[in-house]
Amino acid sequence: MPPLIAAGPASGVDLFADPVLEDPYPVYEALRTTGRVVWLDQHQAWFAGRHEEVSAVLTRPKTFSCEHGVALTSAGSRQPPESTVPPRGGQRHLSMRSPLSRHLNSGAVKALTAETRSQAELMAHQYTAREEFDAVEFVTRFVAGRVVRLMDLPETAGPELVASALAVVDMSAPDHTRYHSETLATAMTAVLSRVVSRKTARRGSWLDRLYKAADTGYLSECDVVPLMAAYVTSGVDTTICGITAALHHLARSPMYFRRVRAERLDPAAVFHEAIRLDAPVQVLERRVTRDALIGDTRLRAGQRVWASPGSSGRDPRRWGSHAAVFRPERADGTQHLAFGLGPHSCAGRQLAQMYAVSLLQALARFGTRLEIAGDPVRTRSSAFRGWKALPLRITPDRRRFRARASTV
Ligand code: HEM
């Protein structure tokens, strides 16, 4: 398709160049200053980076639609979307989202909390005993373990699913950058089809409930595996990036770690503040379905809009002059857009928060001090903002170690 002519403020920046991926925030700031929306020549898409405009795009699905999928690339869009992510619109989106949501609402998450906390304590105890560890390895092991447990998958499937989930999401990045992994990405459904069956479904588990939904006709049996894939794709790397972001900010702020430890600061606030500042998903794509005005710029039907939670989280118009500062005690700290907004907003928000709280609380229980132990390395993913390696040092609380040893 020939490029659509755009009239409005424009920029030649490449959002996926290595230096921008390393630190996108100065670029976002320049784009926010340039206009409410800015045409990106390199990507042939509008960029919405202010909180108000990102919210407007995400909450007007009839005008800014994601029914065609959310990939930022033709390679991602080639992939049958239902093999990896929930359908994005219409009745089918609702019927697929609904069984997902039922497993992720506050009651369902509450029922999982005790077991998750005990797993978090076990792992925090092990890793604190080492005194130095890689937060990425720690969090990945925890999240992958939770996912295979919730889905009744064999533990050995965890690493393969995590790798495949990252590849699926990387396919949504622009073609010219780091997308090399179509085979790995399509492995997701292959892995699941191999290990998931009615026979493996434990009574009351997510898998069991999905098969029951198929029995009642609510869902087609052939939707079970795609739905499982959707859980994994949507929920694994996002959560890993979110929790490691929280650990990174906490390790740089000893005062806040002490407060969490003393139960004077809710770990949920730490998590939200971290993903406000470093949204795991930096950009969400929508397609303009009919001409629309944002400010005095006219967006034409057929054009693409990239709404950026990564940018909106640091918009001083919304967050004030300390927008770029980690302040978990902010009163309105959960009002960020890192989980999206509107009909496609994150279905797993409460589960992700519960995972984060469990892990942060457990570390603060066994450690008296958390620090960065070496140079962290950023992931060069065009789809996620996360860490490839995040070395941490934790000082064990010997008294609590002894106390736990005497109870197990
Ligand atoms: C820190 C962790 C997480 C972050 C930052 C995050 C972020 C997001 C965002 C930004 C969206 C909206 C996408 C859009 O509007 O195009 C989304 C959707 C979604 N998320 Fe999450 N997510 C996280 C964890 C999870 C978890 C743990 C699960 C489930 C196990 C999950 C399941 C989903 C699903 C199913 C959708 C699609 C909703 C729909 O289209 O109706 N997410 N997530």
C-alpha cells in the first residue's frame, strides 16, 4: 500500500534504533512536546505519547481499532492471530475474553494467593541465601513456574514456553529490526498441543475449566489451545519485565526497600510505580477506521496510530514535574496506562500484581538490604522494555533465616 499522506507535526526518529531502545525517554519527551500526535515518517504511523491522547485512543475502539491485530509489523500480522493472542474485536473477542477473565478476576486471584506466596517465600529464601543473583533468572523461574502450575503443564515445558512467548511478541516489532524468530514463535501452539489434553487437566484447574466451557458449548473445543497460548503470550514476559522493573527501582532506592520491609509501604505501589516509569509494553497499535481529529490534527481512515504507555507514564502534564522520579507513595499511582485502558485493557492485571506483591514481600522478608551488584543489561526487544540481566545483591536477615529453618 502506498504511504498515506499525513498532515500534521512529523518526526524522522526511528523508535527502534538501538540507542532509542536503550533509553527512549528523551525521544518520547521530544515527541510529546512536538504535538498531541506526531507523524513518524520512518514507521508511517502516528505517535500518541501524552497521557490524555493515549487514553483517548485506547478508549475509542470504534475509531481506533485493533481488530486487525496489534502487531507493528507485517510478519506479526501474517501469523494467525488466534494461535497466540485473543481475538481483538466483536462478539468473538467477548466470548474468548470472558473465560479468560473468569480465571483472572479478584476471587480467582485470591484463591491462588496462599500457594503463590508460599512459592515466593521458598524461592526468595533460596536466592537470598546466595546473596547475589540475577533478578531476570529469579523472576523468570518464578513466573514460568506459576504459569505451568496454573495451566497443568509439565514443568519441563516452562522454559520452552517462555522463549516462545517472547518470540511471538517480538514478531509484533517492525520488520527491519530484531524479528528473526518465526519458527520459535509458532512453536507455542505446537508445544501446547503436545502437552495439553483433557487427560492432563487437574480438576478445578484453568485447563479443566476451559474444557468444561467447551462441554457446555460456550467455547469451541478447538479454542482451548489458542486460549492457553493467549494466557502465556500475554502474561509471561510482560509480568517478568514488570517485576524486574520493580526490583530495579527498589534496588536503587534503599529507603523504599526498608519501608516495604517494615510494612510501611505496599509492594503493590512499588510495582505500579515501576511500570508507570518503565511500561513493559511501550507501544500499542491501533488502526484509524474513520477520519478523526486529535487536537487540530486530522487522522485519516486507514492510518496507524501507536499509543505509547511507555511515554504517557512520564508525561509531566499528567504526573507533574517529578514525572520521571520513582515515588511509590504517589496517591494516584495506579492510574498509569501500562495495563492499557478500555475494552482491551489487561485481563491479567490482578494476577500480575499478586505475583509482584508476593515476590517483593518475600524478598523484603528475608533480606535487610537490596542493591544493584553489577551492570544491568537491557533487552534489545522492540516489543518489550525489560532487562536481559539484572545482577542484584541482597543482605540476608539471619534471624528470619534461622526462624524459617526451624519451621521447615
Ligand atoms: C506486568 C504485567 C502485565 C502487563 C504490563 C500487561 C500489559 C497489557 C496491556 C498493555 C494490554 C493491552 C493491549 C492492548 O490494548 O492492545 C494487555 C492485554 C492483555 N493481557 Fe496483560 N499485561 C500483564 C500481565 C498479564 C497477565 C499475567 C495475563 C494473564 C495471565 C495477561 C493477559 C492479558 C490478556 C488476555 C490481554 C488481552 C485483553 C483483551 O484484548 O481483551 N496480562 N496486557
